[in-house]
Amino acid sequence: MKSTNVLLVDDNKGQRLTLESILKRSGYNVITADCGMAALALIETESFAAALLDIKMPDITGMMC
């Protein structure tokens, strides 16, 4: 089954909410995480068609997710 979910990961709440709003208005089903470890937990239980990752986060970088 194809996923229509987009994973959005950003530790900056304002940026995360802005991007989430833009993506949702464009018709995407957005699931957010506020850190890399939360994103890794989400990919254990959800499937995603795409992911937008912040590169600089306090726990792990977007490159490690």
C-alpha cells in the first residue's frame, strides 16, 4: 500500500507549524516530529512517502535520521 504521509521534522516550533500549514493546504497528510529521535520512533510505526528533515537539531542531525 502506498503512503500519502509526509514526515516533517524540525526542532523549531514556528518553522514546523508554518511548513505543516503550507503542506496541509497543498493536500498533504503531514505528521510532525520535534526532534530526530521522535522521527525515528515514528518511522517504526508509520510509512511515509517523503520526509522533510531539519539538518541541525539538538539530539541528532537530519542527516542521521
